[in-house]
Amino acid sequence: AYGFLKSENGVHRLVRVSPYNAQGKRMTSFASVFVVPLVDDTIEVDVNPANLSWDTFRS
């Protein structure tokens, strides 16, 4: 499911005519979506320190 939903990350906007407003104005609603995969806690990842690199920049 993660593969199908990962592109939905971000802010979604819904614009509709409010049924509660007598003037028929449009109302905008926002929803923030953050999709992450579920990872099993039994998985252990070993990272070799020799494979790490640190880059520092200044401007």
C-alpha cells in the first residue's frame, strides 16, 4: 500500500460551496498528509562507520 500512497504526501486542498452559508460562498479546507511505511521492530540495520561521510559547507 505504501507504494501506491507515497505520492499523496503534502497538503491537499478542498474547495466547495458551503451548504451552511446562505450567500453560497466557497469554503476552502486543507488537510496535511504524511505517508510512512510500517517497519517491523525486529529488523536490525548494521551501518559500517567506514561507509559514512560528513560534508560541511559554509556560505
